[in-house]
Amino acid sequence: MKKEVNRKRKWWRIGGNVLFYGLLAALIFSSDAKAFFLKQLVQLGLFNAEIKKETVAISKPGAFSFYTPDGNMASTADLKGKVVFINFWATWCPPCRAEMPSLQALYNQFQNDDRIVFLFISEDEDMEKAAQYLKNHQLTFPLITRAGNVPEALFSGTLPTTVILDKEGSLVYKKEGIANYNSNAFIDGLKNIL
């Protein structure tokens, strides 16, 4: 009887180890698994973004050009008088994909507010792939591509990066890395900037 119990424990230990190492391998080698895991952490509130109530301009980073979804070129300089929310992302970036639901929820809440413009700038080389990703995941925010260099004060290459420019074009918020942008604290801070 004791041998039978020990044998069952041994198989449970082996099974547990196989499961643990299988999950670890999935997190290391599968970007989908990483994105799913990070999305769960975002939903738990571990990566909440917040705009401080006493937000002051960090700098005036300068303007950059981008292509609108209909292919026209525009510039952030043309957006003076509006708050500009910019998110740099890519389909191959698990943290970017993990924060997408919170970005979509934020966009849904403010998309009809003419005081704010959203620029979701894909860093993918294949824009058709990026567009297909948005479609497959029911993400309705507009796909924007940059038309040249972006000032390093806004984007130094880290994905995801989110910045907010105030109505005068000054940088008032910058976050490199994953965050939940649909939290009450972040939304309240954004409303204060508006």
C-alpha cells in the first residue's frame, strides 16, 4: 500500500514538473503565450497607468509626420489645439498586444471627443499584416504609420511606448512598456489635460 502511494506521488511530481516546464517553455518561445499572460496581468491591475494631477509639460519635442488610414500625410504640428494620444506598437510585440484591449476601451470612450486625437502608430514593416491583426482582434482604432523620423524625446525604439501631447504640443506624459490605459486614474488624468 505504501509503495502504491509513493508511486502515485512520484507520478504527480513528474506530471507537475512537465506541466510547469511546458508552461515556462511556452512563455519563453511563444509570443502568443507571452501576450496572453501579460494581458492577464494588465487585467489584474498590475500595470496601471496614471497621469499625475499636477502634470506639467516635460518638453516640446517637435513635430513629426505620419500617414493617416486613408494614405494622406499629416503632421503632429497640424494638431495644435488638440490633445494627442500616441501609442507606438507592433504585432510581434507581446506587451503591445497585451495592452491592446485597454487601449481599445480608452479609444471607445473618447473617439467622439473632438478635443483629442489618437495616433496608434504601427512599427511593423508589413502594414497589411498590422491591419489584419487589428481586424482579427476586433480592434477598431485607426492604423497609422509614420512618415519619417520621430523625435527621440517621443520614441526611442522601446515598444510599446505611449505619449501624450497637450494642446500646445508639449509632452506631458510618456510611458515605455506595458500599461492599462483604461483605469479610472488614467482616464481622470486624461480628462484633466483635456
